[in-house]
Amino acid sequence: NDGSRGIVEVKKAGGVTVAEDPRSAILWAMPENAIKTGYVDYVVPKEELPGLFLKLVSGVRS
């Protein structure tokens, strides 16, 4: 479960974590496992990922 461990490590290092909404994911179990860690900051459908990333890199938090 490398992805889930990675999410935890990113949060411990002060990073922001994002998961695709499992309902829009081809492999729903991957984002579901990340979300279950409790360390995911944002869960969004795949269509909203580009906009969220733009907000995050520009420093705007919602």
C-alpha cells in the first residue's frame, strides 16, 4: 500500500494532499484507500483536478 504510506509522509512533511473522487476514478480503490488514511486534504472529481491544482500553486485555499 505504497500510495497510502506516501500520503501520510507528504502530510508529515507539511504537504497538501489530493485524491480523485472514487466515483470518477477508473480504479476507485486507489483513491478510496488514500482517503481512508484521514490525511487527504481535497477530494474532487477528475474534471475539477486541473482547477484545484491551479488554485493550490497560486496560493489560493478554499
